[in-house]
Amino acid sequence: MSPPCQPYTRRNTSSKRDLSDPRTAALINLINILKELDPLPRTVLLENVVGFEESQSYKLWTDALISRGYTVESIVLSPTAFGTPQ
């Protein structure tokens, strides 16, 4: 899954960042679904931009995962490390 990156990107200097940006609604909806989902998926993968890991949305996301028994691991990857342009 990849929620919109605009609320979290370093290039966003507006007041609509993180949870104040309406584009986070899809991720918040997924968090709410995860709290009630049964059976749970074995693995969940989420992709976003550098900066997401410092957001309130990320905290809500990881708290929801941990509360359902998942182990959370965050990894920062660059497409250039794989020979792929951005």
C-alpha cells in the first residue's frame, strides 16, 4: 500500500501537512479497518517518502499494527540503489 506522499514530503511547506491534509483519509480509514480485520494478513507493507516516519500518521499506523500483534520494521530504500530512476 502507498498512501499519498504529499502530506509528508519535505517539499510540502504548506499548513496542510500530516493529519491536517485531507489526503490522509485513506490511511486513517485503513488504520480503522486494521483494528477490526479478522483474519489478519500475514504481512503488511507500506511505502512512502522520507519524512513519513516522523509523522503523526506513522505513529497511528505503527500503534495499530503493534496492537494487533505485528512486529514493525522501518527501512529507508532509495530507487537509485536498485538502478531505478525516481
